[in-house]
Amino acid sequence: MICGLIGEKLSHSYSKRIHNRIADYDYALYSLPPEALAAFLQGEYRGMNVTIPYKKAVIPFCDTLSDTARTIGSVNTLVRDKDGLLHGYNTDSAGFLSMAARAGISFQDKKVLILGTGGTSLTVSYAVRQAGARETVLVSRNGPIHYENVSEKAGDAQILVNTTPCGMFPHNGGRLLDLSKFPLCCGVLDVVYNPLRTQLILDAQALGIPCSGGLPMLVAQAVEASRLFTGTPLPTETTETVLRELLAEAENIVLIGMPGSGKSSVGAAVAERLNRELLDTDLLIEKSAGMRIPEIFARFGEAEFRKLERTICAECGKQTGKVIATGGGAPLFPENVAALRQNGRVYLLTRALSDLATEGRPLSKDTATLAVMEQERLPFYQAASDQTIRNHASVPAAALAIEEDFYEATRS
């Protein structure tokens, strides 16, 4: 049985990984230019998921539409029956509501602000109305309510949903509005799933607002699509099981802490235990500059080093499934923290001051300097980290503690 995903740009897609976990059919990614869509849809296959920009374009090729797909005007799942007829469905609506429920977000009697007016926006508008939303407001770049005036015209919104590609890989870090201007906001959802946490989601987390990135929606709609492909319902726990497996596979393990706290050595041990690639930001900076870090400081000063560090942190943070060991000063800068947290669980490594190495470290030449530095930096480290790991006994012990916590966190 041939199944897959059609869209224009699919290099970032997780769909193949998801479907390979939930069924035994062949599932492939088909990147199609618009002029190839019609011919492809006439080919032989059992089922296809549909993504940007073809969720509306496939409708004329369907022999039937589900009530949901017809009402929304958007199709993300195609099924060809034994008679060759093509049926269009929308499983995104159910997937979106599943994501919201998992995050503890209710739409009942709420004012919902929806960013974007494309196909996914239509789906979300339908879903939140079905879930009891009191009012929905659409925001676009050129409409009557746009990103420059939205906080004035709809600043009382209670739920914010991003349905645009803003912040999506490889254009990580983008955001369309300032959450702090929406004082009644009690829920934020972003359909983007790569990165795991867009800047909008990171902002919501910082403000203590319940939120979710788009991966739970992607998995839930895929499970429903698989049921349509095969005609066989999957166990109720399938969505959560697959989601946790994907998170454990995709999320980076990021190590921060004082210079000499063992980030590189513990990172290497974690990478070996989990069969992951280690990205050491200091080594990558040296490779990029063509010289050792003390020489960078001596020749160009700290400002140039921090500029290089910012670039390297941004590049590393976009990747998934890595172990990332950072320099001691990286978490002092919000842009580095955001880059590292978007796909990462962050661990603060601690070590007794007397055990911190000082050789070859331009900013931590002796114990007295380290003591002052630790006092200044600890609040930044604590704010940036998800968990603290003591690196006092041995490197293997610290690596094991990180592994155990990481898999426990991705299971919760």
C-alpha cells in the first residue's frame, strides 16, 4: 500500500518518521511543483497527506469531501478507494483540538486571536468555533486587523494561535507580535513544529502561559489519517506514545555552566551513551575563527568572541537530536538562550569552585575571579536551565544522571 505526503517544500517534515511508527505501509515524501500536482493526483496510491500549499488546490480532484473538509474548505488527507474514487478529509481539525486539550487549553467562551488567513487558519477557525469559542479574530499583514494594530484592536484576546510559517525552520526566531501586550492571554498555540518551540512559545513559557508547539497536532492528525488509510482504528495511547518517542529523538541535550564545570567532558560522555553527535560551541568557534579562544580575545577582544558565539549558538540551536556543550558565557545573552531552548532541554552543570579548571580560560584565570563570576552568572544559569546536575563524583555519573532525567522528562 502506497501512502505519503505531498507539498511543495518537505525537507523539514516529520511525517515519514511518524507514519513509520504507527503503521507498516510504505510512506514517502513527494515534493511537487504546482504544475505537477494534477498528474500526481491521478496516479496509483492508497492515501496521501497534503500540506502547504495544496490543501485547497486538491479539492477539485476529489470525488467526495467529508463534512468537515467541505465546511472548512481545506483537505489534508486523501484516500483512494477500491473503485478508484478519491475522497478528501480534514484531520487537522481533530489534531488541533487534541493539541489544545493536551496543553490544558479550553476555547469555551473565549476570544481567540488567529494569526494568518491561509488554509490552516480556516481549519483552526472551524475547530475553535466547534469547541465553543465566543469570538474569533483573524490577523493578516494587510487586513483591517494587522500585526501593527492588533494589540489595540484585539488586546483583550484570551487565546492566541499562530497558523503562519513565521518562526519555522530554517527561519527560526521570528515572531509576529509581543505577547506582553495581551494581558488576558491564558493560552498560546503554534502549529509550527520545527523548531519544537518557536519564539512565540518561548515567550509564552517565560510568561507562565499554557502553550504548545505543533508537534502534538501533527502526530494526532497523522494517527487519524492512518485510520482512514487502513480502515483500522489505532489504540488510544498511540498518539501519546509516538509523540514521546519523537520528542526523545528530536530534542537536544544542552549543557551550560561555569567555565571548567565539565560541560565538554560530560557532553562527550552523554553523546557516547546516547549515540548522538556532540556539538561543542567553543570548538566550533575556534574552527570558524581559525584560532584558539585566548587568541581571539587577545587579538579582537571579547565583543568579537561574543559575536562568533551568537552565530554558533544560533546554528547549533536549529539542529535536533544533538548534545550541545556551551561556553560559560553563552547563557548570559537572551538570544543564545532562546536559540538553545527552541529545540533543547537545558542542563546546568555545577561543580565545587575549587574544582573548576582555569588553564587557558581568558575570563577565569584564578579562584578569586571565579568566585565573583559565579555569583554574577548563577542567576542567568538558573533562569536558562530546566534541570541542575551535580558534576562532583565522576563524569560517567553526571552523564547517567542527565540521561535518566532526559528520558523521564520526555515521557511526562
